Amino acid sequence: MLDALHATAGALVDEFERRFPYAAALLTSTSGLLIADSGTEQSATEQDPSRGIVFTIYDGKQFFEYATSELAPDALAREVRAWAAGLRVRGDGPALAHASDDAPPGSKREAFATPMRVDPARVPLSEKLAFAREVRQRAAALDTRITRVQAVLFHDLRESVYIGRGRVLEQRVTRTNLSLSILAVVDGQVGWHFLSTGGTTGLEALRITGEDLAHVAEVALKLTEARPIEPGEYDIVTDPSLSGVIAHESFGHGTELDLFPKGRARAAHFVGKRVAAPGVDMDDDPSRPGAFGSYFFDDEGELARPTRILRDGILILPISDLASATFAPGTHTPNGRRQDFTRKVYARMSNTFFAAGTVDPAAMIAGVEHGVYLRHAESGVEDPMGWGVQVTAHYGEEIRDGHLTGRLFAPVGVTGYVPDLLQSISAIGSDFALSPGLCGKGHKEMVATATGGPHLRMRARLG
């Protein structure tokens, strides 16, 4: 993509690298499609296509950026040179953070693409519409008490080329997602349930079985009988989706290094200290094959690799972008991400999860005398400064004497102080699953992420 710009962008980066401690260019192109079928209406909406380029220069003290959608090579060169002419080298700032895989000039040129069998860009729109309709119709036919079903199919393509630090990297990342929601009414009481599947993959991965549909419908019908939970402290077991959102809100945002210099993250005072129970490991890993938040390199040309945030309950390492690793300082991790070429780079999560343990989830539930099994995360919010976390479970089921009673509560909020919550973890499941999602930084700057892990047993306040 954007092949005609490579020579111009490369020449400009070479020119600026001779003047400044750091210079780079990122060319991006994004496109996508969202199909929704509610039974009464079917729609297909193109998702905000964009193409552009952003140049970054570090003058020895500050980072400067210039973004434009002007892609004609001659005009681009004039614009960018005029911008750079106003910058000068300064030596009174911190030394630039170095990547762990820095290469000498001209030594690294690589291209990557999402492996897939069914490229959504090559499937006719009529087939995608028919696929969404068929999923919805199968679900709607399961029970006469189902009053509304919606199926949403989404796919997008993000192409990017990074030029700088002696490398030219190109990637084509395709993401797909299929979500389904079912609403049921029984004796005037409403219940609903949902599922979502997807990743960095082709359409071949978006399959919902008859068993999957039947389970979603069954839960929607049961939730017509759900009641609010009595607020209080409980022993809880969280399914992988809940575990993942707890990870995302506790040590995802809380360990984004760009918050540290601003004094907006309490985690800055806990690096190297115990913040979770022994045995608790947590990673952020953009290199994980097929996960929704995966990529081959970040928007600053850092090759994807895992970062261990927690090891055996100890806070080891925050995630970072180049600027935060330079100014904090800290280790440079592959987490510099932009929503698009017009937006600033921030330290952002990719696929954030607790590592699996050794306990069978059934045995985990059997070990609870009185508590709640929480399932299907709906949302989460965090306070990096106060280190409070709040996660909402779609529903919970009562546990009595190690058995599920069938009594449901919905929705259920989980709140707590992060170290207290995570140090209460008493069992780590042997299973593992990831869920696709989107993450905003300050309710904006959206990027694709995944969250997950195993079942966990801990103690928390519910309400």
C-alpha cells in the first residue's frame, strides 16, 4: 500500500536523521465494514476510511509530529521540509530510549500480513449480509419467548509502513468480529444475553454453533428471573472474560508508563513490589497469534513481543511508548499505538491477560462455601491514581457448599482496591480464553484490544 510514497518518505527520514537524534515516518491506511441485522432492518456501513502519513522528530528535548493526508510526493516533501525547518537540535533533554532490537541503518526490511483462509475483502457484500441474516434467524427460531435478536458482523484492515531507526516495516492487519445479542420476555420480565467472537483472522473463524446459540438463548431466558445482589463482601469465581477485564483495568491502564511522569498512576510507586498473590502472572502480548489486539509492530516500529507485567505477584514492568520510555525513563516495550495517523501515540495495551495456572475451574467452584460465580464482563473503569477498579459482570450465579444453586443475580458490580483484590486471589484456573474488545484512553483514542486469562478465585465487594 502507498508504494509510491516509500521513496519520498524514506528520503525525508534519512534527511532528518542526519540532523536530529531521531526521525521516523508512519504511513497508514484503514478501511472497514459493519453489517447489522435486527430482523426489521439490515444495514452495511463503511467504517471511516482514512489514509495519511505522520512524521516524528525528537530534537534532543521534545518530540514533534506533523500529520497530513497530502500524499502527492512533491507536495508532501515541500510541506514536511517547511515544518522541519522550524526545528533545531537541542541537547538539554534525556537521551532517547533505545529499542531492544535496534538495527544498524538499512539492515532491517520486513513485511507482515495476517494469515487467513477467507479474506473478508474478497467476499461479496451479498454473502456477508446473508451470513448475518442466517445467524440471526437461527437464534430467533429457538424459542417463541425471544422477542429480539441482533447480529453484527465487522471487519477492518489496517495497513501501515514504518520508516526509521534503520528499518522499513510493513504490515497488513485484518480484524474480524461477530457479535450476537438475544432479548427474551417471560411474564413481562426482560432478560438478554450476548456473545462475541473474533480476532486478527479471516472470516473462517467467525462460526457460531447451534450449541452456542442455544446457550445464549437459555441464559437470556433464565435472566428474566435474575434479581439484584445484596451488596457485601463475597468469595467469587470469575470466568476468563471477567478475569481479563480485571487485568485490563487493574494493571493495563495503571501501568501505562506515560501516566507515570504526570503523577497519575499509583503503580509508579510499586514497581518491584508485591501487588498480587504469589503465583499470579500477567502479560501484555501483541504477538499472540489470532488475538484481536495483535499486530506485528507498533506505530513506532517496535516489533511485537510479550511484556511480563506481573511475575509471581510482583509488579515487574510497565508498558510504554518511545516518549514515555525516554522521559520516565523505562524499558521501551512495543505498545506505542495511535487511533489513526491524526492522533498522538500513547502507551496502550494490546492483548492483556492473566497467565493460566493449574486448578480445574470446577474444583475452584467446589472450594467455595458461599459465594458467586461471575460471568461475561460488560464493562470496566479504573482510577490509576487511587488504584480503584470497578468491573461489571453481566450476571452471577450463587454458590452454596461448593455447588451452583441456579439463583442468578444481574448485573453485578465488582469493586475494590487493586492490591487488596489481587492479593486475595486463592486459585488460578488451568483454562485460558481471550475476548475481543476496544479500549479508549480517556474515553477516546480507541484501539483494538483483547482481554482474558483463566478462571480466578478471589474475594471482592459486590453490589
